Amino acid sequence: MGEIVNLRSRRRREAREEESRQAAENRSRFGRTKGERERDALEAAQRERTLDSARLERDGDPAGDV
């Protein structure tokens, strides 16, 4: 004779295990280290400075907004 199993508990446990596996996969796929985030922020700031320094000014409009 087989072991008696509560199906509701088993489904819940399997659902939790699946969520845990999915979370681990998402962490490895989308997670970034603190160093990576800081590097990206520095690169974005540098790009912004480069664009601002290359902006052309129009006559009488120092901001270039027209």
C-alpha cells in the first residue's frame, strides 16, 4: 500500500518550489551588482556631459530651446 499524501499540501509545496526556482533564475538573469550599477551611472553622467558640451546655442537663446 502507498503512502497517504495530502494533495493540497503537496500542490502548495510544489508551487513554492517553482516560485523559488523562478526567483533564482530571475536573480541570475536580471540582477546586477552594486559596481555594475555605479559604472552605468558614471557612464550615463559622462554621456550627458558630452552631449551638453556639444550643444549648439542659437542667437539670443543660451539654452537652445526653440
